[in-house]
Amino acid sequence: MSTVNEPQSVTERDREFLRRCVDLAREALTAGDEPFGSLLVDEHGAVRFEDRNRVRGGDATRHPEFEIARWAAENLSPQERRTSVVYTSGEHCPMCSAAHAWVGLGRIVYASGCDQLVAWRRSWGFDAGPVAALPINAVAPGIPVAGPDPSLAEEVRALHARMLGVATDG
């Protein structure tokens, strides 16, 4: 038996939070950054923290998921962290998955998966990136995950295409 969880389905409630993540990703792209956005939502459905990518200045660790982990470690109790949900426009990279697990955050829900991003980049003639695109549970096997969300993944794809200057067919 594997210790890796099978991704769960994205619910309508999840989709509402993911919509905000995609909006944050768009904000990041408009500001000259890579298009990623994330939210931390408590067990009552309140958004406790949100951020977007801020890697433009040269610090490639300024991912919103990593910032969420830092903020949660400083501002939430272990119980609050365990019962929270992180919503994100793109599946966590290995760095962010590890930070999420070390801080003890709960479920992760993502609009687009790391395998999708790699496939998009390769189809446009770009490499996959400097870090292996591993699924969240390959790095942090105990975290429940849901995603990708087909209704939002195409929008995320279009943001990445725009960042790379790739013409798409829609």
C-alpha cells in the first residue's frame, strides 16, 4: 500500500477560493511576476492570508505558498494550522510542499497541477524548470490534496502562455 494520497475532487466551495487564487496570479503577472496566487483559509471559511508570487526581484523562494507557511508558523496555533486549507493557482513545488508539511498545515487545493505546467512549458519549447516538478504527496505524503480543477486550469495555462509570450489558440 502506498503512502501517497490520491487527489480528491475539487468542490464548488473550493472553486470559489480557487477563483481568487487565479485573480492573484493575474495580479502577479500584471506586476511583472510569475502567475501564481494562494490563500490560507481557516476552518470557518475565513481567508486569513493571501499572497501572489514575488520572485521578480531575484529571490526565487518568494512563492505565495512559502509565504503562507511562514505566516502560519508565526500567527496560528498548531491546531489552527492543521484545520486550515491552502488554495493555490498551481500545485506546490517541492520547496513549498516541504514548508507546508513542516509547518503542519492542512489540506491543499490547486487549480492546475505540476504535470500540467511541465507539459505546457514543453509544448511551447521551454524546459520544465530548475527543480523537479514533483506532486505534493511525493514530498509530503500525509497531506490531503485536491486538484487540478479542469474549469480553471485552462485559464491558468493562458496566464503562463502570456508570461512566456506564447500565442495560444484561445
